[in-house]
Amino acid sequence: MNQFKQLTYLLKDSVSHRVYRTVTAIFFISSVLLLAGCEREPNLYLHQGGKETTMDLPKIDLELKVLWDYEFKYDVVYDWEAEWKYGWDDDDNKLFGKIGYTEPSVFEIRRYFTQDVQYGAHEAPYKNLIQSKQLTANYDFGFWDILAWNDIQTADGIQSVRIDESSTYEYVTANTGQTMFPSKYNASQFSNSFYQPEELFAGYEKGIEINRNLDGFVFDENRNCWVRKLEMQIQPVTYIYLTQIILHNNRQHTRIVTGIDGSGNLSGMARSVNLNTGVTGRDAITVNYNMRMKFDQQMKDGEKVDIIGGRVLTFGMPKLNPSRLDNHSYMESLAKVRDADLNNRHYLDVKMQFYNGKDSTLVFDVTDQVRRLYRGGVITIDLDMTKVPVPVRPGGSGFDAVVKDFEEKQWEFDM
């Protein structure tokens, strides 16, 4: 699978319907489905000629399909592999994980019955946890909303993302809630850094009508029931940024920067996202992540450089749903991103160790790059070390380094 690809899911939905003379509802559970935490479905009663007839509730099959592919919708070419100089080796995999997304295997499904009101208010949902890519469940006649997201699995059992579905039934919010430690530099707006969220994908479909006329249904002879299929798209709501600081002329007579403290920060990123709408919250935070330094990396032109690189996951920029920008031109999309991100700046910082035993936190303004890569991508800083002052005391003051040429780039990247 290619790296950094847009993840799209298709949730296919079907319904089965058969009339019985009995007074009980019958569940059908797919043989390819493993369900946990399912709630009992209500019986459905129809009245025909004064007689009460019980029917099986309609059923919908949700089938998850994962598509790994780029979607370029603009005339601007962005080749992230050409931009990415840091590379990726086994040590990087151990430290950061895979460079791109990992396909999830467990999913949470929430089904909201709004009865006869399309787009009506939500009450307590039916909950399903599935460990396969299919869900078969019963649906009463009326209107339904369906929300799906992936269950997060971590190797150490510690999860940064918090899912809030108790504050309101109208929507589910994901956020990263743990404060790590004070930010490395003096920035009152971003005084603390937070753990980065895990990979998270979500999709939402509302106003789904299940009617008594069997509109859109076909009869499945194998299952002896009526089937209707529904498609629902799931997209990532966390976005991957690869950050790299290329140190040019770092080694003349002696190496100027000899190492880093192993972590970096990217500020101005959203702390939360609404899973129903995909729109991020208004609050901007600093996201902490791991970084690593590699020495004597050869560039295509033969130059040898030292590179500091890392992989960071974020909810993206505040007040924005990048997937909603697909129907606009690239310049229109950038204008909408700037409007949403107005007065918010994005800084990348890294604490460097110098040859004289002193250290300094260097801070870079990468606002333009983050806005252009509103779905994630490669953030590059080219730094000429002959122009960087060597600190003369421990914990030297951070500064905005001059980054050459990056502001002239114009490209678009869809994950």
C-alpha cells in the first residue's frame, strides 16, 4: 500500500423484510459478524383490517470497504515522496510507527432512531462494536441516523483520544485531553503541549428512510428476505504531518548541532473534532511528538546534510473540515482555510544540542505550509547552520529561524 493515502470506507446497507403470523420479532445475525454490546430491538406491530400482525423488523447490512488511493482534484502536482528527504527505516518504525495509516479492524457503530421525523433529535442510540467489516442489525420503520468510527487499539494500552458521547446525543466528540508539560518556548497562546491523538476515522449518514413500501429493496433468495443497500463514506479525522528540518552546512570543521532532545511541538492545531460533522473545535493547542536526528544524509545533488525528522498526528486546523473543500478550486480552498484559521499561527519547535554543550530551542513559523497541507503532508525547513547563532548559556532563547524558499511553493495534497 502506498503511504499517505486517503482512506475511504464504503458502508453498504441492506434491509430484509418478511411477514410472519407469530407475535415475536426474529433477529438475523450475519455469519461473518461478531457483535458485542448490542441492545434488544423493539417488536413492530402492523394493523391490518383490525387484526394485529407481527413482522420481522427490517435489517440493514453494513459492509466496510477500505480504499487506499490518492485523489488529486486540482492542476497542482504534489509529490510527497520527492519532498520527504528524511526517509524511514526500522528504527523509525519502532519509534513512530508506520509512516502512513494503518487499516483499523474494530469499529464502533451508533444508530439513532428519529421515528417519523427526518433529521430529528437523537435519543439514546443502539450501540454495536464490530470486529469484522459487516454488521447486520434490525431497524424499525421510520428515519435513522448512523455514525461509525474505528475503535482505537494501542500497543501499551494507553490512549490519548477521548470519545465523548455522554454530553449530548446529538453528536460525538473526540478530543485529546492530557496536558504533558509546559511548552518549550515563551508563547502565552500555547503554554502547554498535549499528547498527539491516535489514528481516527469517522463517517456519518443522516435521514435514512426505512419505509413500508420496500422502496429500493431487492429480494435475496439465499436469505429468503428483502434487502436494501446503503453506502456511507468514512474518512480520516486525524491528519498525518511529516516534519523535517534539513541542516545545511552543519559540519564544517566540527559538527555545530550534535543532537536533539528527542521531541518536537507543532502548535495551532485543533484539540477536538465533531465526529458527526468532521468539523474541528475552535480551541488551538500545541501537539507534542517524537523526533529523531540522522547524520550525513546524501541529497540528490550530492550534498550531505543532517536531518531532524518526525511524524505527528493532529486533528488538523481549528474550525475546519478538509473533506468539505473538495468541491472548490484549490485557490478557493486555500481562501476558506485562511478564513477558518485567521489569527492562528503554526509553530514548529525543536530543542537542539550544540557542540559546546549548550542547548537552544529553535522555533519556526510554518503557518503557510500547514495551511497549504490542510489534509496533512510534508513540512520542510531548510536551515543554513552558518547563520544560526551558537548559544553561550544552557537553555538559550528560541527564535524564529529564517526558512528559505518554502513560501513560494504552491501545491495541494489529498490524503
